[in-house]
Amino acid sequence: YWFVLKRGYHAAFTYDSNTSNFMEEQIDLHKEVIDRVTDLSMLRLFETYLEGCPQLILQLYILLGHGQANFSQ
């Protein structure tokens, strides 16, 4: 998170007027920040899945293991 915030701040608020291809560098910087945010979102998705999956498997094991499942289960 720190690196994304740092690069995002740099992309949003820094301006270097000495470069001749400012727009090209700005687009590359924005793409880099977007890529990092996308990576963080994917990691959060994996984290959520990996937290919920063991609980789901345990619940399925308990329900199917007892053999007394009714319609609502």
C-alpha cells in the first residue's frame, strides 16, 4: 500500500517542466500506478477467497458427513 500511495502522490502532484516528453512520461507513470493498484486488488481478492474457503469446506464436511441434511441446508 505504501508504494502505491507514494507513486500515486508522485503521479498526481509532481511536475517536472524540464522534460520534453512530459505527457509520455506522465502516461507511463499513471500506467504504473494503475498496474500497482490492480495488483493490490487481485491480492485482496485472493485473501478473501483463501479466508472463506476453509470455512466453507468445513461446513460442507459437517453437513455431508452427518447424513441428516434437510432441504434448507
